[in-house]
Amino acid sequence: MQARPKGLPASASRLNLDDPWRRFQIELEFVQCLGNPNYLNFLAQQGCFDKPEFINYLAYLKYWKEPAYSKYLLFPYCLHMLDLLQSPEFRREIARAPSARFIDDQVLLHWQSYLRKRSELISKHIEELGASANSV
């Protein structure tokens, strides 16, 4: 059995980042986590946004905006947050708890009204389709 390096948790020794499928899963999960303003606030509080390596990693993750990758996202809002994270001003602002809370509130308000708006748009579209079918 191969010994793990000192300081690494047991779970880290099982991660094989050279495996493309595993890397895909990890990056998919991380990109989606970026849609959570409270998580972004946590990252800022930990000093992640002060590290050039982390900023470069965020720039690298922009490939998730390509349709071949974005189709796997359950929370496409995270791509907007990824764009915002490219800005030093946003990274500074998200470190403030009130800013993170405000963004979180806005996301919640969006989802509260999303289903109602969506069903209204679908109903209207169905009515228009029915009207155009009757006129033919």
C-alpha cells in the first residue's frame, strides 16, 4: 500500500486529477458552487481572491461557457458569477457580508417568481400557437 504524503487527508490521496472524467466532475461541481454568493464570500474571507494562482484558475474555468460544457450545468447562473469574478472590484465587494447577502436575496427573489413567470409565458405561447393553427 502506498503511503500518502504528510499533511494530506486520506480522501486527497484517492483523488486522481490526471483522470479526465474525475477532473471534469470536480470542475463541474466547483463552477456550480460559484453561483452561491455565500460560498464566494467564504472564499474571499479565506484570501483565495488574493492569490494570483486562484485568479488564473477562475480565468481558466471560463471554458464552461462553451455549449459543449455548459449543457452539463444545473445552475447556469454560476456562469454569470464566474464572469463577475474576473473583476477585481467584484472580488473585493463580495468579501463584504452585506454584499453577499444582497446578491443571495436577489437570486432567491428571482427563483420565487421564475416559475410563475415561466408558466405565464408558456400559456401565452400555447395560446398563440393555437390561434395561428386556427387561422391556417
